[in-house]
Amino acid sequence: MIHLRSIQKKEIHEADIFPFNVPVVRALDKIEFQSPVTFFVGENGSGKSTLMEAIACAIGSVTVGSQSVNTDPSLAKIRKLAQTLRLSWTKRTLKGFFLRAEDFFGYAKQIEQTRQELEDDLSKVDGEYEGRSQFAKDLAKLPYRNEAGALRRRYGDGLDARSHGEGFMTLFQSRFVRGGLYLLDEPEAPLSPLRQLSFLSALKQMVTEDAQFIIATHSPIILAFPEAQILSFENGSIRTVSYEELEHVTLTRDFLNNPDAYLRNL
């Protein structure tokens, strides 16, 4: 399902300040999304994350981290760019979320802190209800146990209790809702190559449940998702490319075939 059909930048008058001075932003006219999975790919600093954040702000996406796209101070300048974007929808969806790699690590710590606070609250009840009936204690503990149980059902023993890759996959799958629009910035950061294959498998299943994904990535494994639209950010412009054209792919393949050719000149 392609929920978000296109984005188009309105005319702007602040071309000399960030983020309007980023070359791909300055040159941006319109992007049409032609597949349920679209990849943004390019070198660091090419503008792919800047545009991803602007789209998230323009949509008003839910974030996995504690900060809203509407209040996150790190996105203050990006929100100005978001105001210049015109969105065209097949059917507007409020489902889905925006996730940056750094947000995952912060969210994992937040979940662990919440879990520890609930355990502390349960312990306090024993002291505060000393001398009272077990029924009264159980009743006082009930809301804390319910909340702890909800966390356990969604995240198991906690995102921090697992490897980063396991924790990311648990978070990604537990927060998925069918029919949503998901914006992911470098999801490969916590994922081993094997976990990246698991991510592709989850992605395939989610697409069958009417989900749309826009993903910024450097990973040749993730970029190999079948029939995905790949938009390359290079030389100040955005163009559609094939998987085989990507420098990320050709360089990785050449390196793996003959690493000595690259390493001998270090």
C-alpha cells in the first residue's frame, strides 16, 4: 500500500540557511513514491536524513523516542523545512512511527528505567502497608503489576536485556500496526548481517499488511529488498537508481571478492 504518494517543495526564500542550503533540498522539486518500500541512499552529509526528518515533521509522525517531532529541539530548523512540503496521499494514515538509530538506544534505556521504577514502587508498598492485610497489599500493588506486565508482554525482559539487534527487532515488531507509514533512519545500525536478513523478512510480511516504508540506509543487504524504489542522493540531486548501480553495492562486492586489493594501500 502506498499511503504517501508524493512530496513537493513549495517556493522558499531562505536558501542560504540550514536546512535550505543543503544542495538536495535546494534542488528538490517533487518526489513520487512508487513502491511500498522506498530507500534513501547516499554518503553522509548528502541530505537524506535531513529530508527524512522533514517528512516526519510534515506528517507529524509518532516517534519511538521521548521527544515529539513537534517539540524536539534538535528538529527546530527542520520543522521550517517541513512547512514548505506539500504532501499528497492516497489515503491519509496516522498509524506508524518515525525511528532514528539513536532513538532506539535512548528508548531502550527509558524502558529499563521505567521497569526499575515499577519494581521500586512495588517494594515501597510492602513498607507502606506493613501490618495491613495481604489483600490490601495486593490491591495497592495491582496498578504497578499491571503496568509491569504490559511492558513484559510487549518487550519481554526488556530491550536492554538483549543484544542491540534483538532489542531493535523486538521494538520494531512490537510497535508495528498494519496500515501504517514507517520512516526509519539507518535501521541497520544495531543489526548484524543476520539480523538485517531478519529485518527484511519482517519488512516483507509488513508490506503484505498494507504498510509503507521510507528508509534511509547504507546497507547493501537492506537495499536488496525486492522491487523497492531506490532514490540516490548524490551531487546535489535525487535520482532513481537500480540496485546494481549503487556504489554501496559495487564497492562492497569488490571488497569482499578481493580485500587485499583495498587493504594493501592502507
